Amino acid sequence: MKVSTPVGTWVEIKRSWHDNTLTNCALCGRLVPRMIWMVEFSEKSLPFCNEECEGLYRSYWLPKYEPTADSEQPTGSLS
């Protein structure tokens, strides 16, 4: 099994004292209070709680759930 190298960056979550926004890991859903591991996938930034969740996202979630051109069903009428 090939081990992928993390390609994200640690970003500090800065909020004002009255901001009640929550940030959750894109894979496991864990609440991330202070530092987030941000990674860009398909021109979209995703937050992870650590590098391990990013690795699991790349090795398990993307191959299993990412839509591909072969698996997409055409939209519209069937006539």
C-alpha cells in the first residue's frame, strides 16, 4: 500500500468572542476548535482535524465515493 504525503497546511481558526460558528473535520466530523488542516481537492478547500484524516480521505473515501465519468448517470428524459 502506497502511503501518500500530506499536502495541506495548518491554519489557525480566528473568531471573535461572539462568533458561534463551528468547524468540523470533513471526514470524521470531529469538532475542530483552534487549528485546522486545510487541503484543496478539485479546487475546493476541505478542513480536516489532522493529517491522518486527510490520508484516510485520500486512500478510502475518494476512491470509494468520488463520482467518476463512468459512474455518473445521464440526466434528463429517457425518451
